[in-house]
Amino acid sequence: RHDLSLVASYEASKKWTFSTVFVYGSGNAITLPTNYYFVSQNIVPEYSNLNAYRLFAYHRLDLSAVLTPQKQKRKNKRWESSWAFSVYNVYSRQNPYFLYVDTKGDLNEGVDATVKQVSIFPILPSITYNFKF
């Protein structure tokens, strides 16, 4: 598997900082069943060679903006705060988390197998308040 991460950050002013992250990963190697048999009325898979298949590539773009309010001119101010606004997976790509094989069938009709992909974390916005003392 190959992984690539590109990160960029830009401080627009004393108050605002913008950043972006692009993540790419080639697909993980997986082993899938290639054939099915009935043994004692149970569906039994026959597997391909180890890691003979690959998942689709993984990629996403994340964006964030951090607002740091200007510090008040007070004596003994010992804390800072900031607001972070971010969006994970901006273009909501359905990246593969894992695959599973859904099998249906019986002795008379044979086995119908369908490979299904499970994806997690579509576009995910967030707001965070940071407080340091």
C-alpha cells in the first residue's frame, strides 16, 4: 500500500489561520472467495490466492479555519481561546472501509454472491472551541 499526504497552512492574519490536508492511499490487498459449494446444506466458500484483489483507492480532502480572537489588554490574563471550523472529507467520497460477500441460494438454484462495500465518515463538519490556561 502506498500513502501520500499533502498539507498546506496559511496564516491570513493574526486572527485567522487556514489549512488543508489531502490524503491518498492505494487500495489495501484483500482475499475474496472465488467459488461456493454446498456441504451438508451449508454454503462453503473457496478463496482466491492470498491478497489477490485490491480495494479501491482511498482519498479525501479536509479543510479548516481557526479563529483566534485578539487578546484583551488586561493584566494577569493567563488564558487563550480559539474557534476551529473544519470539514472532514469535503467532497464526501465513499471510501472503502471493508468489503463483505452477501450470499444467497440453495441446493436447487445455486449460490448468488454479491460483494458489498462498507464506507464510513462521509462529509463531516465540526466546530471546536479551544481554551488554554
